[in-house]
Amino acid sequence: MSVVVRMTMPVVVAMLVLVLVRRAHGLVGAGFRLERRQRLFDAQPHAAQHLGEHVVGLELQMPGLDFERHVPVAQVVSGAQQVERRTTRTGGDDEDRLRPCLHRDKRSILADKHVAAAPLTQLSEEESMFQASVRRFAAERLAPHVRAMDDEQRLDEGLVEQVFELGLLGIEIPEELGGAGGSFFDAVVAIEAISTVDPAVAVLVDVHNTLVINALRRWGSPAQQQHWLPKLAAGTVGAYALSEAGSGSDAFALQTRAEKLPSGFRLNGRKLWISNAREAGLFIVFATLDPSAGYRGITAFLVEKGAHGFAVGRKEDKLGIRASSTCELVFDGCEVAEENLLGEPGNGYKIAIETINEGRIGIGAQMIGLARGAWEFACKYAV
């Protein structure tokens, strides 16, 4: 199999999976709760006020799936499928904020009518508003910096701060921890929308949300989540350190070693091609704790920027997406405290598989957004 085919196949597969996710979401998608995106909707006060005043819908319970679908009352599924009626009304200080689908009563009804469902690829009203708002932000705030960031091979710090302020770097973090309380699909919508203008910034959003935050949400201890998730929502960029020189196609052939110490662990080795490395304040690092166990010896660790024995090395000079930092990481006797072990020893391969699967869907969304942006640019040029 050619090198080009090997390199493009994961992206093609991710794009196909993304299409399936979007189709599934048409039936059982999740309502979006992004309290911190108020600024995104300042340009749409009438729509925001309408949704904020009173949103009523139906929620479909689909066994075996993690998604929920908020659909208008007028749309009713066929058959005797249990649904719950959901009513939301905002008030007090939040009256002018867009917070659809935050509350649910416990009454259930059986839908016995047969009405055609919405198209599988159709977004809900709040999702369409969110998508349009992110696109507007990308066109108005991001586009003016794209050429300079690409030339300088560096993200604009002020722009990254704006992305944090808008809540786009804490989409799936619970609201009580400072995040948006949204869904994975919401993150995918944001990645695709940003990619129409600059895929480099989309890499930042993708890695931070789908890899780092999701790994902490699923595998982090309560103490780790309480400590790191608020920081990741407020201003600390995350990076995901798995790849090495000899573990490209075989992601689990890791040479970075972890040694158990009385007070924690010691890491030695190098990582390559790590996205967000220059901006990151937190790194999820995978190392082999027990080489004799093969991939079952791989373990995940939380390493802070500036830790003793850890350094960010040279940045790759890439042909494209140049503003996104892709760097080498060097671990030379880097000591990691016991409480910074992510998950259980030997569970690193499982953490990696689950998070990378979602990260690849994000890359698929990035490619779709990039294609859309290129097509729109070509059309304007042709006209």
C-alpha cells in the first residue's frame, strides 16, 4: 500500500465516521448548553430571546446510544417509543442568555402518531445558531490573522484568549467546573466551522476538546478533574503526547519509559509531532511502565509545563497548517507525582484508543470544513 494511501486512509475513515455521527445525531443528537457563549449570540438577540423565553420539545430514549435528541413538539416518532417532554424557561440574571434544554420534567408519554421526522442531516435550531455564530467569529475575528499566523508559524495569543472567552475550549466540561456542558457533537460542529477559515486553529480546538478534556473526564480521578478541568476551560491549553519516531503506524510501540519510584514515577524518552505543544500547559503523556507486558504496560500521566526534566523541543517546519505548533517533547528523568497518574497502571492503551477514535472524527470535521472553505474561496475568486 502506498504511503499516500496509508496517510489518507485514517482521514477518509474519520470523515465517514463523522457523517455517520451526524446522521445518527439527526435522530438522537444532544441539546447544547453553552452558557459561556453569550457573546456569540449578541448579534442574534431576537433568536436568543425566543429560545430563552420558552423551549418545549421531546426527548427520545434510544437504548444502547449515548446521544439524546431534542426535537420540536410537532415531530413525533412512530410506534410506541417512550419519550419525555422537556420544558425550559430561563429567568432572573440569566433571562437574556441562550440556555435551551436545561431542565426536564419527569412526565412521560407514549407517541402513537406517525409524523415524518426531520432530515437526518438537519441541525436543531440552537445548533444551527451555534454553527452560524462560530462561523461569524471565524470570519470576523480569525480571518484577519490567518496569513500572519501562517507566515510566523505561531498562533496569535490574543486570539487564543478570545477562543477561551467564548467557551470553545471547554465545550464538554461540566458547567459546575467552568465549562459549557455541551456534547461531543457540539465540539465537532465548532471544529468544522472554524476549519472553513483556518484549520490550524481547529487543531487547537480539536486536540484540546476531543483528546485532552475527554481523557480527563472519563479517566481522571475526582481530584484531577476538580483541579484541571476548570483550568482547561479558563486558559490552560492541553496537549496529547502519544506519537514517537518508532510508533507512527504502530501507535503502541512506545520507547518512552516510566520507572516506578517510592514517591511516583520517572519518565525518560522523546515524543514527536505533538500538536499544541508550544502553547500547552498540561500534557497527557503515554509511556511504557512494564515493557514485558507489551501494550498492556502502557500508562498515561499528567505532566505540567515546566516540570523538572521535561522540555519542549524543536517545532516542525511544516508545509501546511503552520500556525499549529507541532513539536518534539524531551523527558530526561522527569519525575511525576503519584497523583498525576491518569487512570490505572497499564490502562494507557485503552485511554488512547477511546480518545483517538473521537479525535479522528474531529479531524474528519476539520477536513470537511477545510474543503468547504476552499470551495467558497474559489467561488468568490471565480466570480
